[in-house]
Amino acid sequence: MTDFIVAIPARYAASRLPGKPLRLLGGTPLVVHVARRALVAGAREVWVATDDIRIRDALQATEVRVAMTSERHASGSDRLAECADIAGWADDALVVNLQGDEPFAPPAGIRAVADTLASSGAEMATLAVHIDDAATLFDPNAVKLVRAANGDALYFSRAPIPWHRDAFAQSRDALPAGQWLRHIGIYAYRAGFLRRFSQMPPGGLELVESLEQLRALEAGHRIAVALTPEPFPPGVDTPEDLARAESILKGAEQ
């Protein structure tokens, strides 16, 4: 089994759902649910990198370690780079960046992204799932990607890629036969690359698409992409998402 660490960035002041990490889901803070998924996945260590002592206090009764990080970080990866220094991870330590709003992240998926990084030799790894409906393909909030024959990412975009010239000239209501992929926002990298990545200036493609992973591609680094072995239910970004998650949790308990 691949030896890996899971690190969860948890910023208190989320714009669409303030205090998101501490919002209750089934009576338990959201960030605790996420951390439990990481523990079940078999991570050697689970860290939460946060900027708020209330989040630290909510995790005191768990096996999770907490790194108090700056309030000024622009992204989760920047926050985790500081966490790497606080935790003292060796440069070759394998780190999985699990978003703090994924209370139902499948443990098999968390392990899969770690295994993909370990087996590919790439600087980064991530996951994807097949798209089977036109609404998702044309939704700019659903990030699409294309892969090379060896599984490495060629590009990520909010646009529908690849563009089926002939089929989409006729209709965009249904998908023709093809291999469209939606990106799942979980990453793995070595701690040394995480530190270097956080020091890299944003690239032009990243600024246009507002997709941080394009910084690595534009700088010439490999991102290995595997298909997720289990579905990732939608994360929690809004009050409506939280209500949906509550329904999913109640259904699983019945």
C-alpha cells in the first residue's frame, strides 16, 4: 500500500458559505466528516491546515493534527505548503490535498490518487470521471480535461473539450460517442513539489481559466490523471449543498 499523508485546507471565511468547515452535518462539523474519510482511507497522517482556532478546537477530540496557517493565503495549495513546513515533511513525502468541503469523499478515491502519483512518476496526480450528459459538459463550473495516451493531462478547461466539431454544429442537447472527462478536485504531490509549486507565479492560462492546476502544466510539469474507482458526490459550497448533504447522510443512515 502506498504510504501517504492527507492534508485538508480549511479556511473559515468561505465566501458562499461563511464558516463552512464548522457548519454542522448530522450534528458534526463538516471538517470532521472530511477528516474521518481521510483516516478511513489509510493515511499515515491526517492534517488540517486552517486559519481559525475554532476549527482547531473542533478537531481536538480526533486523531487529526492541526497546523495554524496564515489568513493571507490565496489558495489551498499555498496553505498546505505552509503546513508542510510546520509539519516538517520530507521533500519526498507523498501528500494528498483533500478539499475541506468533501464530506463523502470515497476512501478508495483518496487512495487511488496517491497510488497514481506513486506509480506514474509525475509531479502531480489527480482524478477524473466520465461525463455522460450534455448539461455537465457545457457547464463552466464543471472542469473538463483531456489526457494523453499515457494518462497525463494535456489540458484542463471550463469549456467543453474536446470540441466535437461536426456533432456540436448540429446539436448540443445530447452527447455523441466520445471520451469526455470531468475533473475531480483532489490532488497528490510530493511535499517538495508542493513547496515549489506555491512559489511559482500564476501562469497566463491559470489566470484566464481560473484553474490553479494549469500553472503546473504551463510550466512543463506532468499531471497524471486516473479515473476514480468510486463516484465523488458533490461537495458543499452553498447552503443548498449543505441541505442536500444532510439528506444524503440521513439516507445512508437508514
